[in-house]
Amino acid sequence: MIRKTACTTAFLILLATPAFAQNAAPASPAPVEKPSSPELSACKATAMAALTAREPEIKDIYIDEDGLTIAVAETKVEDTPVTRIIMGEAYLKTDKSDKPRRFLCLIGEKGKVLLTFFTQR
């Protein structure tokens, strides 16, 4: 009986050892945020410039990249070609609370931002 208990205890220790080793390892640095696409960076920069001109209390725009839809387009608005359409959720950072907003950005030829648009929910 003692031998069986000793074997069982040794077996449980062996099973638990990898878990202890994983938990005992030094914490790895925080994961690096994935880089934005150049189109999304351009949309954000253009939107910041336009928004802060009208509303100086806006400090930053956070765009939820995980929920974005980036569509390749081959269309025109009148004579202006549209190559990408980016849609998703964004937060306008102010000193007050930030509220989620729907975000739309149209990209033209050579990555030029044609339109950025935010709606309130």
C-alpha cells in the first residue's frame, strides 16, 4: 500500500513538473501590438488632422484592428478610383469618456485617403 501511494505521488509530481516549470519561467514581455497596414495608418492620420481641427479635445483615435473589414475595391466615385474600403469600430480618445463609433475610410490610388467618416452609435 505504501509503495502504491509512493508510486502514485511520484507519478503526479512528474505530471505537474512541466506546469510548474512553465509557471516558474520569467514572464515574457508584453506581446507587441501587430503593426497597422499603411492604408490604416494613413486613414488614422488623415482623420486625426481633420477631427482635431474641429474638436481639439480629441487626443487620439483607437481603431479596433481585430474587428476591421478591409475590402479591395475596383470602383469609382464619379471619376475618382477607389481601391480599398476600410470599415470597423473606433474610439475617439478625449479627456472625457470615449464612445465606440463606426469608422469608414476610402482609399484611392497610390494609398491616398479620399474619405474618413465616423458615426456615433
